[in-house]
Amino acid sequence: MATHVSVSMLSLLLLLYNPLAASSLSPSAAVDHHNNINNNNNPDDMASSRSAAFALAALGSAQAALAMGFDAGIFERASASCSSPQLSCHNTTAVQNLCCFNSPGGALLQTQFWDTSPQTGPVDSWTIHGLWPDNCDGTYQANCDADRAYTNITQILQAFGQDDLLSYMQTYWPDYQGNDESFWEHEWAKHGTCISTLDPNCYTNYQPTQEVPDFFNKVVTLFKSLPTYQWLSDAGITPSSSKTYTLSQIQTALSKQHGGQVYIGCASGALDEIWYFYNVKGSVQTGTFVPTDIVGSNGKCPSSGIKYLPKTGSSSPTSTAASSTTTISTGTTPTGTGGSLSGTGYINVLTSGTQKGCLISAGTWYTTGTCATYTATPSSNGFTLKSSKGSCGISNGAFTCGSSVSATVFGTDSSGQDVEFNGSPNFYADSVPSGSTQVTVYTSSSHSTLLQLQWQGK
Ligand SMILES: *[C@@H]1O[C@H](CO)[C@@H](O)[C@H](O)[C@H]1NC(C)=O
Ligand SMILES: *[C@@H]1O[C@H](CO)[C@@H](O)[C@H](O)[C@H]1NC(C)=O
């Protein structure tokens, strides 16, 4: 009893002083897979005072439990012990226990790909992109916990005896270039770490990394319940190099099965992504997923003449756990979906998923000045960037633009606008600039502040 209480108190203190608890509570402004950038000047102090209120409320109940002599762990509020949880995005007052209520990412999106070039995954199945926690308004947080950006997803799943899951993932959750491990790492770090109910604080007797098998199992279970290929084919919508379909045919076929309007994505007029939206009653681990309509903007498909191309192109490299481990160590190929950017735009800077300023023309980060206009030009395997100062590149580990800089080829996740270097969306600085200070943006994690660069087209 005594030991148990002191462990609980320790957890409370950790929660109280954990900046990540604050960031997971902060209303986010960030978007990458939606086209609207919502500039929300989010006051961080608001988030931390909420976090403190949460911890104090929990402390109150700890004392109550102690006074009443309860032996039950007050931290048994993960998954299994959520009693009468509320449906995410449907609360009318603040919910304190974010272990039984997903917030701010209360809209959970199971996202799928149809990749024909290179052909990725089975010819008669869509493949998994991920499970994304979006805020209830379509904005979202990303990369919420750098300390849990694990680089050993395969080993973690093996250590938890998840070999069957892993082999299913190798077939249905492949990276289009064969770098499965780094694709899974990216999806976990960028989206999984922002799911509030998967926070280590939500587990009683937390075993390090145990939220990882929970995440990947849930994504796969959801995916299995969303057989897009079958649903389309049941409605007479099958891959063809000549036939085309209307947007409403596709929407009708899928939304009637799912129970909510779906996001339909196209590239060059051909169907390539579907996102299914849910709200959740309880935790992501064991709660009930309730289908819902899309929030945020829909994909860019024409209303008719949509192609659904067969997967008959060149094959992606066959991937095994062993080969993907080899591939990540080289770290030179863009991961994920390899989108490109073009045209003019701004480069916003995000920390913990919240926008704080942008890059100015020299490539440095500024939080109070006017954003520089950058020009993105598609190039082999990605795109190059240029500002009024000249070409932009990674020079001595720093993002720099100038007349003597040689251009670096950057990449992006095709689902959004995150700028990636060598397949990673993570950039770093020594501090968050304030006032008229500018800081340098680096690619090495030896600099303490993790940030993302996000394109906002003009
Ligand atoms: C729902 O709960 C979350 C988490 O406490 C809170 O941030 C949000 O403001 C609440 N929504 C409403 C309408 O009160
Ligand atoms: C995976 O990496 C994490 C942190 O980097 C480490 O704590 C854990 O022990 C590793 N797990 C396995 C199974 O190697």
C-alpha cells in the first residue's frame, strides 16, 4: 500500500513537471496533410496551466483514495479501466482524464494508399499509411514526444512476441521504396506519439515501449475492418487502365460501408488515398471506434473521370525485417510517400506540433518577423528550394540559403507539406528564438530543440 501510493505520487509529480504532458494538451494549429494552415498563436502557458490543473485534480483524488483506504491503483485508468468514457470530440466541458479520452487528437484517421508506381503491396489490396490523431477541427499535432521516437520498431514488436503482426505489416504496411522500418518509425513518431491514451502515464506498471505493440495492433485491426479494395469492387469499381469513375460513385461505395464520408485523394487524376475518420469512446487501445464524417478539407480529385489504375507497374523492392534494417542505416533515401513541392510558399516552423514563426530568406528561424517567400522546384526524388538570397541547402549541417550555397534535394511526405531531409522530417535548433533573435536550423539531433519545417503554399 505504502509503496503503491508513493509510486502514484511520483507519477503525479512527473506528470506535473513533464513538459510533454503540457504539449499533448495544447490545442494545435498544425496541419500537414490538410491544405489549410491555421495560424493559431497558441499560448503555451495556457496548456501548462491546464496540465497543472489536471495533475492537481488527480492529486486530489489520490488523497481521497488514500483517506478512504482504497487499495486500487488510481493509475489503472488506461484502456481496461475506463468507466463510462465520453466520445472524443463530443464533450461539452473539459475532460480531465486524457487516458480514457483522446484529446486534442479526438478524430482518429485510418489512412490507406493505392500505390501503382512503384507498385506497392498486393495487387488486390490497398495498403496502410497509418493512424493519425487529428484535432476535432482538422488541424493536428505531430511529433509530440522526441524521447519516444523509437528507431527499433521491428525489434520492439519482436520483443513483445508480435511476429504475426510484423509479417502482416510487411505485406500490408510496406514502404513504397522498401524501407518498411523507417516508414513505421515515421508513422509512430509523427502521429502515434500524439495519441493521448497511449501515453506511458496511462499504463499501470508501464513496461518501456509497450504502447508500440498497442499502436500497431490497433492500426492493423482497423485496417482489416476497412477492406477498401473489396468495397470498391463490390460496387463495380475495379482497377483499370481505361475505365474512369466519378467522385460520387467512389464516395457512395465507401461511405455506405464505413458509415461516414471518407477523404478521397488523387494524384494526377488517379485515385491514390482514402482516409476513414472515427471518434473514439475510451482509449485507442480498447475503446469503441465510432465512424464519423471527414473534418478538414477533402482531397483533390476531379468530380468525374477519376482513374483507378491497376498495380501492374514496376514492383517495389521486396522487404524483410533484415533488409529494412540495412536500409535505414544508410539513411539517404526519402521515406514514406516521397511527395514533391512546387511553386511559391512560406516555410513555417513547428515545435511540438504548434507553429512558431517561420524561416526568413537566409534560412534562419525567426518568430516575430515576416516570412520569406520560397520557391520550390521539383527535382529527381524531391524538390529544391530557393529564397531571394539564393539556393537553399544543408551546408555544414545547417539549413542555409545564399548565392554560394549548392541546392540540396529535399523530400516531403506526400500526405502533406512537411519538408524532409534524408527521409526525416526532424530539424533542430539550439533554442526557440524570441524577439528579434534568429536561430540556425540544423539537421543533427545534437541540437536540443526538435522542430519541423512545414510548407504553406501561397
Ligand atoms: C473537451 O475536452 C478537452 C480536454 O479536456 C478540452 O480541451 C476541450 O476544450 C473540451 N471541449 C469542450 C467543448 O469543452
Ligand atoms: C528499443 O529502443 C528503446 C529506446 O531507444 C529501448 O529502450 C528498448 O530497450 C529497445 N527495445 C528493443 C527490444 O531493442
